[in-house]
Amino acid sequence: MQPLDGTDTRLLSAMAKDPRGTVVALAQKLGLSRNTVQARMAQLEKKHAFLSFERRINPVALGYPLTAFITVHVQQQKLASLAQDLADIPEILEGFGLTGSADLLLRVVALDAEDLYRINGKILGCDGVDRTDTALAMREMIPYRVQPLLGRRSES
């Protein structure tokens, strides 16, 4: 992805502050024409600057109040097929390949402790998983954010 220019950064910052703002409102706020804002938004979309709307849905609203992070130790030769098996478990929200002692980090949600135990069992049942370690998230300390990065970009 190409680095964003100052106008793109200002547009993203305005959208982050008011995600429901219209193109006209954004244009007025930024001192740009409506066509410029629309064209910039189309370019940002092509550059994959926007994440899916799905990331804004709170799992708690769906009845999943528990969040846990599970590190997974795997047999490397089975990693590709394992990734698909793990993607088939709906409670796994996202997964990352890691360096270090564990191979994968999974963010999962659960209904309760018993449900988390069930989900962990499904992960352990996947071909290629050697073992897991689970950490229950007690509280979100820093919510997902990019506004500080946008502020940093506009300073440079």
C-alpha cells in the first residue's frame, strides 16, 4: 500500500471521529469539494484502507461476554490445513501467526467458562495442534484505535 497523503489522513481522521458523517458533511468540514471526497474515499477503498464493518460489531451484543486469547503450538507441516480448520470454528474472531514460543495467537469469544472449555477442546481436536495456553481477558484496557496514528501522520 502506498503511504497516504495529508488529505487522505485528514479524511480518515474526520471519518474516525464521525463514522456516520455524509460525504457532503465531510467535504464541508475539510474544505474540499464533494467530488474530491468521493474520489478520495474510492481510492482509499481500492488501497484497502478500510476494514470490514464486521469489526465494529460487539460480540457482547451477540451474547458472547467472554474474550480469551489462546496461544497454539502446532506441527508446522500442517499449518496451512490447520488454518482452515480453525477458521471453521465460529467463536475464533481472528488469528495471527507468531514468532516466539507459540505459533498462533487466537482471539476467541465464549458464552461462559464452560463454553470456553468447549471451544478450547475444538481447537485441540484440530489435526496439527500440539497444545494450547488460554488467557482470559479481564478487561479491555486500550480499545482498538488508529486515531493516534492518524495524528502522527498529519504531524509529519
